[in-house]
Amino acid sequence: MIGNSLLVLTAQLFEGMGYDLESDLKLMGSSGLFHTFNLLARKGNEEHAILVMNWEKTVGINTIIKADQATADVELPHLIIVARKFSDHAHAYSNKKRITLMTEQEILDQLKKSR
């Protein structure tokens, strides 16, 4: 459970916001490649692919680009990436591509507000 604590917190947050969650998705893209997502959050017409990077290191732009390409390949409309920290280049790319980046601290803060 300790290794998945960030995933558990992310699931709690989205469930608390009224999303239905599917976990450990393996989807085949139009390229024929399989892509794995930690969660798929659905509420009404909204659908978000969620990747949780439970790493100590900073998540960089290359990881964000690969995740963006995977999401496009499986035709999911919106990507959310959760990690402890992101590089400045990852933030710049995600802003341009409308990818939501969330830090562990942001999730903890939102969970505290909702209680």
C-alpha cells in the first residue's frame, strides 16, 4: 500500500468529486500498441485518463510527451498526470497541450478542503 499511496490519494480525490473510476486500464491504440493508464475518471460527458507517477525524481518533458502521445493514440480526450514534482519544461508543454499536472501536495490540499 505504501508504494501506491499517491494512487490511493488520487482515487480518493476523484471519487470525492463524484467521478466513477476504472483502474489499471490497458487500451490498444489506433497504432496497434497497448497503453496503460492508472485510472480513467468519468462523470457525465467528462472523461480523463490519469497517470500517477509515484517517483521521487522530477517528471520531465519526455515523460509528458510520451503520455500525451499515448492518450491521443487511444483517443482519450483529456490527460491528468499526478506526481510529486514536475520540471519547468514539463509545465510549459502541458500548458500548451492542456494537460493537467497535479502534485501530491495539491491533491492533499484539495482532500483537506473537501473534509
